[in-house]
Amino acid sequence: ETEAAEGATAPNQKMFKLRHNKSGILHLRPLDPLRCTDPEQQYDFLPQKIYVRSIMQEIFHEIVFPTATKKYANIFGSPGVGKSVLTFLAALCCACYVEKPVLFLRKTKKSDERVSVFWVKPSGNSDGQVSVLFDRLVDKKTGLHLLRAKMMEHIIFKHDIERGDWSKVKQAELYMRTISDGPVHRSDDHVPGSDLVNSCGYKLPKDEAIGENIDFPLSVWTLKETIQACRHLFKAKAGEVKEIFDVCGGNIRRMESILTEHRDRGELLLSK
């Protein structure tokens, strides 16, 4: 859910923000079908609800509407701070309200090179509805740039190519957005002209157009933010959160995991 706000950065441009309740919580029930695609992963990147931090709002808008002088966004930060969730929500907003389809490529699990592919398309009726084509594959030899090329050839621009028209393929950025989540920037993972989501920064590849990317660091959670979020997300007391905060290092996913482990064992974390 998003909302248009005053203070647009350019004429006729809306400022979109994540709409949350008074406690800062945004429920993601409409994403239930996507969340259930991988029941084996207890902590997938699409939770049932999130706590919206203030820093997320600025980055969210900049992903949906890149600044005039910068074409692509680079969102980086420590694992578990919410980069993937934030960027995927921005992709949905881009398709819904800007009506520009988004190819979201998420690469995780270094052990098996797992890749999730989301093709998010607007309905075309300006009704805020989108369709999401989803697939997941495990193939160490499959790079993100190859997946993008295959998606354009066989799905996105299939009918144009069948007519012998390759113009959209050559200028794909005019007709679609690409977001690469978790790239390691090997040659097979470098997707030119892609928004980037990665942990702990990255080194610019030699062929990356320097100056086209604008960096957005998503900082680690502060203790105050973590207490507020855990109170409403997991019904945790401030004392519980304080006792394990240093162990988690600002990783909200790990915080949830530790709280769950202790509760499953019947242990209570109580502060004095």
C-alpha cells in the first residue's frame, strides 16, 4: 500500500510513501501468494508485515522515481536490514502507479546459487492492479544477465522479436525496469542498466557507467527502532530486545529468529 504525498520533487510528480499504521506497521497480506511459493524457507524475504523506518521512505520514493540526473539506484547495507523487501515493494509501486513493468531478479544462497525471477506488469487499465509472473531455479551456471536476456527474448518482447523488431530489446530501459538483488558482480551477474540491491557495498565493474548510479545506504537498525519494531511485530518486551540486540547487529530477521528460538524452548528473556 502506498500513498501520494505533497512535496513532489518535480512538476506533476507524486511523492509516494509506504502507508503504515500509527505504530509504523505495514501489513503485506496481498503478497500471501508470493510468500507461499517457498514453504521450506522459514524466513523468506516477504514477511507478513514490516516496520517502516523513516529512512525507508526516502529510498522507496527514489527507487520508484529516479532523480533526473541519476538513472539507477544502488541500495546497499548489512544483511537483514530490509533491502530486498523495500526494493520489491518499490517495484510493485512502479508497476502500479508509474505503469512501467519491472523485472526483479533475486539471487540468494551462495551454496546453490538460487535465483527468483519476478516479472511485474501493470494491468494497463490504470486501476492499480498488477500481475506477477514468478519462477525459481537453481543453476550455478545461470547468470543474471543471461536470465534477463532470456526473459526479454521469450516473454517480455517475444511478439516484437517474432515480427523481426529488435528495437525494444536494444532500448529495453525505455520500456521496463530491471532490479538485480544480491549481485556479486561477476561477469555473469552484471546486468547493465540495472538497479542494484546488495550487502555491504560493491565495487564498480569496469564496464559500469560511472555517475549513472546513485547510492542509498540502508543503515542498520538502532536500538530504539528495534525495540519499537519488535514490540509491534513480535510482541517482544524492551528488556528482551535489549538483551539480544548486540548479538543481532541490527539484523531484524535474526532478531526474530532468536526470539522464536527462546520462546520455543519456553525461555523468557527478561530485563531487570
